[in-house]
Amino acid sequence: MDSNLAPCGLLSLNTSGNVMFMNATLSRWLGLSDDQMAGQPFVNLLTTPSRIFYLGHILPLLQQTGHTEENYLSFKHAKTGDIPVLVNACKATQNGQDIFVMAVVTMQRRHIVEEQLLLAKQRAEEAMNEREKAYEALEETKQELEEKQQLLTQINARLEALSTKDPLTGLNNRRVYERELETRLLAIKRDRMPFSVLVLDLDFFKNVNDKFGHDKGDLVLQELARLLTEELREIDVLVRMGGEEFVVVLPNTPQTHALDVAERIRARVAQHAFVTGTLTLSVGVAEATEKDTKASLYERADRALYRAKQLGRNRIEFVAA
């Protein structure tokens, strides 16, 4: 790059302090030509205070350390007055001889640069503040979203409970029974894992409601739900189908074992003192087969329950496939 096109002043001195070169930029600032200053003492360009500072501080530093930076000087100008400048200087070698090279920036330009840097800093700080605000807003939005997500999860859980739970007893409802039975029927065809279904019904429950009222009848159903739960495994699915009718799906349970479970439940209920007194239970049992549908399996278990009712109640019956 041509030094005459440089945006700053450039100057070189020999070790005697005489001007060897001055670029066009500095010449223009000083209202001089390079020819006028060639071979002239550099100090002739300076005001008296700057000349003293140059000789007492800048020149010794250049001679001792080979460089100096951020030095404030004033050049003389015959027409416009003094020109405050900022000078950086270093020692260099040219054609085997030591020289001093200086870069000069007018204080006006420096102030412009400083103002630009200050403005850039302010904009950076503003951008940082905006970023912090945006981050805080994002965190607030994230927290709000998480809270709403938790609320939505809770609402979904409540809706799921409402759609799958019997409100009186807290047991599963018919929807869960349908879903469980469909899953088990697919599994029995795939894995040949047996399962059975119990259909249970309180005997003469209508008399309980007629004699003691529906409130007491509800308490009886809640007590029965608790007894059944205590007699079953965690993997068993207990469902209130409606009224006094309950259904139990017994996974991995053939009919012989299902009959044992049914008898244990029947005996427990018969021995229990309900809020209205003693009650009995009739149970129908059916083991699922690969050919069964949900309707056919329930129909067999319900037919077995009907037989138990016909044969005197408080008993267990089964219908084979």
C-alpha cells in the first residue's frame, strides 16, 4: 500500500533527529511539503512544550527500548495554529542504518475513534442488556410453560381417572375392563397364556337399598370393593361394571385356580359384617380360549353367574367353553 494514501501521518527520522520521510497525509495536516522538511530537524515541527517532552522523554525511550506509544504532542502550523496529535514510535533498520519511524494521528481523529469505540461499547452493553432481558423473559416463559405443562398433566390425569375410575368405589370401570380383555385375548392367541374372568354379584342387594337406603347401600359397595381388593393380586384387574356387579380379570390363571380365588372371595364376603349386616355373593367363572371374543367370554361368565343365582346364591359356578 502507498504510504501516502495512509489515513494517518507517517514520519521517519535518522538517529540525528532529522526528517528523512514524511507522507502526504502528514504534510497536508502541517501545510508543508515533504521537500520542505527533508533533512530538517524534527523538533522544528513541534511547539516548545512538545519539543521539551520529545527530547526529555520520547527520544530517550526510543534509544533505550526501541519503542514508545500513546505520546501526546503538538505540531506547529503557520496558519491554523497548533495541531494536537497522538504519536507512536519505534526504532527500525533501513539500509543497514537505525532510523525512528513514527505514526501520527490527530487528536480530532482520535476523539472520533474513541467516540466510535464508546458508541460501539454502549451498543454492545445495550445488546448484552437486551440479551439478558430476553434470557430472563425466556426463563420466565419456560417456567410458565413448565407450570402449565404440569397443570395439563394433572388435568389429563384427572380426566384419565374420571374416564377409567368408578367414582363411588375408586375401582376401575367398564372401559378398563374392555381394554384389559382385548389385550389379554390378543396375548392368549400369541403366547397361549391362560386367563380367567370372574363375574360377581351381591345377593339380594336390592333389599339393602330398600330397607336401609341408598346411602347405606353405597357404603356396602365401598366395603365390598375393599374386601375384593385385599383378596386379589396386584396384577389382577378388578372392575365395577355397575350396580352391585363386579368383574375380575385373572391373568395367568386357568379355571381351576380361578375357582379357588372365587371361593376365597365368596367365603370372605360371607364372613364379613357389613354396615347393614351379613351379605352373600354369587360368582360366575369362565376361562378364556383362543376362539373367544370379549362378548363370548363375558357371556359365559355371566351365564355361570345366572346359574349360581338359580341354584340358591352364595355359590360359585362355571361354564366351560
